[in-house]
Amino acid sequence: MTSKPALRNGAGIDVGGTFTKAAVVSAAGKVLREDRIATRPSEGPRTFVSRVAALLSSWRREGLSFSAAGLAIAGDVDAEKGVLRFSPNLPKFDGFRLRDELSARLEVPVVMDNDANLAVWGAYRTELYGRPQNVVGVTLGTGVGGGLVLAGRLYRGSTGSAGEIGHARVEIPGELCHCGRRGCLEAYAGSYGIVRRARRLLAQAPRAGRLVRALCPDLRNLEPAHLSEAAQKGDALARRLWAETGFYLAVGLSNLVLVFNPDAVLILGGVSRAGRWLLDPIKEYFKAQPFKTPFGRAKLKLADNPNAGRVGAALLALDQARPRR
């Protein structure tokens, strides 16, 4: 009688400029344990790796094992070399071999990729169950990122820069984006762009947006969540803002649908919690396109998993990592 192979777990680490969130995830995508630590980028990458390794090693000592680890980082990531080329939030990390350093400390294979790629991969695996062959994903947070799954595999492009939908132009000349260009999708569908446009509309129409003002009297603290709640309660200004946001997002996504002809379009991230106020304008735009076939094929889905980045990092590590030699 042969014994059953032990179930494998992976560690997923989602690195942000302020906090780093870590989790141990089963091969089925279930989060078994999670925690977060302050990133403290000013201390440099070696200290950061030591602190992450200490957290994960403490879990091991308590009996929670993992056979591979994945790093999800916002910025220009060289996944092949395991190096962060550039990140405005982690300037001291540029060029440092994070993957190899963490692998040496944990003594397991480590993979590293852009955080949007890994969030899309996590949602693809746990919410679409890896079934569609071709998926376009967009992450809506402070900024806008994206990821592509083609023929069932994460597609990175020739330099690892594929899927940067947030910097596709949807307006000319358009709003100023944090990248320095004008008209980028991020400047309209990222949280900072949404809030910027909301404040402008409220300033232009002092009697409009009554519910928005009631929910957030100090507009310096305005967030997309206030606008979602106001739209739900019937505020016309908030609904107009979400309709515009959905329109610009639809423009960007429609170009990807025409280029990649996906089975599904995944929308995830904090801004996606606007739900139908964001999704309905996209559905209307897709339905109105004259080239019916690709838009009829592409199923729109709002992702539910708030841990998609960590889960995606862990699952990709289990999928791709090879035993150390």
C-alpha cells in the first residue's frame, strides 16, 4: 500500500510601500494563516528580507510548513532575474536580488512578480478555477494594474511589462497620471483619479452631491467608498461619477478584448467594491460594440477574494518553483 503524498502549502508575500502582508496558502488556495508587518523601506532590502524571513520561520516552528514562496511587488519587476527594476515606493530595493536573498533565508524556491499579475493569477485560480484559457484582469486600487492569462499561463511579455492597462490612454490630452503622462486610464479609474474628479465636481456645483457631503463632510478625507454609498442611496453626482469611471474603464478594457479575445474579464481591487455602479456602464459599453463576437464571449466578473495578491503569489510559487540544486 502506497502512502498519499503530503499536501503542499505555499507562502505568499504582498509587498506594499507601507505594509507587507504575508500568508501561508494551501494548494487549493485556502489561506491557512496570515499577518502583516510594516515594510519600512528606508531600512533597505536586506533588513526587510530578514524581517519577512523571521515571520515565516516563526510559523514553521509552530508547525505550519510551506514548500515554496512568492513575492508580489508593485513596480517594474524582472520576474526572470528576481529583481525589482523600479518602484517609487521602494527606491532602495531597485536592483537588489530579493528573490535569491529570500530563497537563501527560507531554503525554499521563491518566485517574484508584479503585484497586479499575481492578484489576477490568484483570482483566476480561486474564482475562475483555472478553467478559462484566456483571461484579462484589471486591478483597481490607488492606481490601476493588469494581468493577462493566455492559454492558461500568466503572460508577461518580452520584458515582463505586459498587462499595464493602467497606462493605456483613454483620453487626449486628459487628466494627469502619477506616471507623468496625461489621459491614462489610471487617472480616471484609480482611486486618486476618481476622488480628484469628485472634488472638482463638488466644487463646481456647491448644491450637488448632498449625500456625498453628508457622508464625508471634510472632502479631504473623501474615498471611493463614500461615493459608492452615496450612489446606492440615490445621489445623482455620485452616480454620474461612477458612470464616467465605468465608461473610461470600458474603453480601456474593450481594447484588450479586441486584442486578446478573452473568455473572461476579471475586475478586482478596492475600487471594484462599487459593484454595479462600476460594472453596469461597462456592460452597456460592451453590449453597444458593433463587433459582437469577442464582446459576447468575454464574461465580466468582479472578483471577491481580498487576498488575491498573496494567494496568487503562493500558488504561482507552487506552480513554477523548481527544487533547489
